[in-house]
Amino acid sequence: MPTAEGFYSFTENRYIYQYRDHLGNARVSFSKNSEGVLEVTDTNNYYPFGLNHIEGMLSSSNFGGYYSYKYNGKELQETGMYDYGARMYMADIGRWGVVDPLAEQYRRWSPYNYAVNNPIRFIDPDGRGVNDIIITGSAGAIEKYKNEISKGTGGFYIANVDSSGKVSLVSTGIGSLGIEMTAEQKAFYQEYSNVVNSSDVVKQEVVENDVNTVVDSWVTNKIDIADIAEFDKAGNGGATSAGALIHSTVEQHEKAKLSLNAGDLGKTSGGVAVDYEASHNIAKGAENKVNGNTRIENTTGGADRFIDSKNAVTEQTLTTTATGGINVNKKPIP
């Protein structure tokens, strides 16, 4: 049974904790033995492309069950290949077994290359494209951001953020237990992965209770993670925290595609922010899939309305507080 810090071993009846590096590699597994003494149960030291050091392999590297989740947090198969989802990876030669499904985005490199031949900087979360989404902010704000990402995937993935702010998604292994994601969780993972796997670098600053940021800001590239949390606190219906987060992420991805930086508004025409409106509409489509409903903006009184698959309608209003937070009010409409 996977946990946020490792996994629970039913065969040994104890929690196993894992230390992972910035690339999601399980480096050390440890726990207390029957005498209450801390012991190392598994160690792994990797070459950049994922091959395990011989010394580690012969001494204390274990295989089977969750011990098999090693390089990048992926499962090592009996064939010696790692299962990344879209493709199988061969660490001994640093290559994939099949052609990259997104090869058109990486025409400078072989369609069999791993992480554009730079595994120290990049990881490839699912065998499709490299990771380069960067976030900045306080340690507390980033930790809350990571928690929202994990919650959005239903705990199937966790977000790792390295010292430079690069984000990667690492599987927790829940899927191997026969548990399936909901449609909304799948949508969140797909939309977030699309941004992570893009060749465009997305940069966001994570803030908390920023009086100048209401949920997020297209111009400043900020996302207020305290505001994001309020949507789930307000109850069912309307926008979810995962939906609000994915909206902001996809919107900033569209901005990155336009080569716009923090502080840039983009094109305007007749008083309309053209680039923003186009990006906002794309982000709203992604949000709808994650929320599991359809958002209609600025209805009676300026409120947003959300219609789910059963035609149930929720009216949602948002007000700001003097301390930089928001209040979200959701009301079912007969």
C-alpha cells in the first residue's frame, strides 16, 4: 500500500519509508525492525540514465512488490526494463524500446532518446515528453501546491519540485493495486501532464493570500494556492480546487506558447485582451473536464453557473477578503 513517504508492506507488517532525490528516484528504503531499531532495507545508486551501480545491486537492492519502484519512481520489470506507461525504458543503453509518440516535438533528437539525452536536468514522467515546468515561492506555499497536485490525481501521483523549481510527477503505485482513477482525476493528470511534457517552459509563482492576486493572475504568472483550496472547502458543485489549479496551469501554458513573460499582457484589440481571452477559453475547457461540469461565466448578478451531466445547476460567487483571501459561495439552483 503506497503512502506519501513510501509504502506499507503487508508481508512484513510495517511501514517502509523511502528517500527520493529530485528526479523521483527511490534511493534509500528504511524502517524499524522487530527490535525497534532503524534499518536500511534497500539502497539504489544510479548512473544518470538509470542503470543501477553494481555494488548496490549486489548488496541491498531488493526486487519484487514496491521494492521494484526505483529509477524515476518507475517499476522495474523482470526484463530489466522500466515501465513508464507509454513506453518501456532500457536503462542499460539509455534508450526507449519504441519510437517517441511525440517525436515531432523533438526533431533534433533520435525518437528513441531518453529525456533529450539530458537525464540530469530532465525526466520523462510517462514516456512521452520531457519535464520543464518551473514554480517558485515560499517552501510552505510550494508544499501546499504539491499537495493539491497529489489530491487532483487522487493520490495516484505526487509532485516533486527540485531546488531549481522544476516539477515532475511520480507514480505512487496505487494503480498496480487494481484501483482506477475517476474521470475527473484522469482529466487532471492528462491536462497537467500535457503541460509538463510540453517543449514550452511554463513558469509560475506560488503565493498565499496575496492581496493583489485573486486565485491567479495572467499578467504576473502568479497562482494563490490558499485561494485554490477554498473551492473544495465550499462544498460540492461548481469549481473544484483541482479544476481551478488546472485552469491556471493551462492558461499559463498557453501564454508560454506565445513567448510571453511575467508582466506581459499580450495582444489587445478594441480594449479586449485577445491573447488572454483565447488562452482563458482553452483553460476553461480543461477546467470543465476536471470539474466534471460545464462553466457558464457571468450570468445573473455576475455569478458563474456550473451544469453537471445530470443537468444539476450550481451558482457560484467569489468575494475577496481584506487579508488577501477569498470566500467561495456555492448555491444549488432548482
